[in-house]
Amino acid sequence: MIIVTLRFFSVLREAFGAGVAEVELDPGTTGQGLIELLAANNDEFAAIQSVVRLAVNDEYVELDLQLSDGDEIALITPVSGG
């Protein structure tokens, strides 16, 4: 197993009830796999998963990136202003 740290912002912080969480993943899990896992366990997240971007260790990444033990993953939603 690998352990990654998730950082939630904006509506995701509300959906998960926390700003930070650690999760265990199978080795070889990709960003897309993480999103699918989170969506399967959280209906609020599932509703907006298609617009979520990932930043791994402070860099935006494609969802096919394989995650590594110790990664810090920010889950980011689009920001709108007015």
C-alpha cells in the first residue's frame, strides 16, 4: 500500500468535512483511480468529479499520472468570481 495526503479546498472541504486527509491506495493507482475511489464513497464529490483538477506535489498533473507513496495531492475545483 502507498499513503498519500489529500488537501481539499472550497466546496470539496465542505463535501469531505476536512481540509486534509491521508488515504491508503494500491500501488499503481493513478489520479483517475483516486478520483473514482473518492466518487464511489462521496455523493457530493461524485456530482462534481468531472471538473476536479489534481496538483501533485505542487504541480498540476494529468489524471493518468501514477501516484507515489508520500505524494501530497491537492484537489481543486474551478474558481469563479464576480
